[in-house]
Amino acid sequence: MVVCKGRLGRWLSLRSLIVHPYYFPQMFDAVQEIKELTVTKSLRLLRDGFKSELASYVYADQRMTDLLQELVGEFVETNIPVVDEDNRMELSLMMMETLDVIAR
């Protein structure tokens, strides 16, 4: 084992110099960056693996149907001048049928 004398007169082993962040802060920054990139890559793999399943889950949920019905109804009422309430409802349902939840 190689030993060197520190500035304060203490003996430090070469091993303690290598693992101590005070002496090599760039190395610890790089290690931390590699860990963060690994976590990010893992999260992306999980996202890609489950995105289709999530889209199916969301599309099948009754709450999503209710939300879409409400939003499409508001859109038709605000943007499309249909006077008759029955026709407005029919148009809203027809437009809602054209929507699909997909994972990109």
C-alpha cells in the first residue's frame, strides 16, 4: 500500500485519497451523473413498457368517458352553432366516438 503525508501532518493512504470527494470532486460528479442517467434510463424503459397498458386502462375507465363527454359537450356548445339541443347532444356523441386514447 502506498502512503503519503497530508498537509496537516496526518498520514493518508492512497485508498483514502481516491474515495474522498475533497481530493477528486470531478470523479464524484461523474459518478453521480452516471447514477442519474441510469435512473433516467430505467424510468424511460418502464414508461415505454407500460404506456400501452396505461392508455387501455385510462380509455376503459368510466371517469374518462364522463370527462370526455363533459369536455366535448362544452366544446360543441362553445364552438359549433347548433341550436337544437338534441342535435347538439348527437353531435357531441358523434365527435366523442372519433376520439381515441393512444400511447405515443
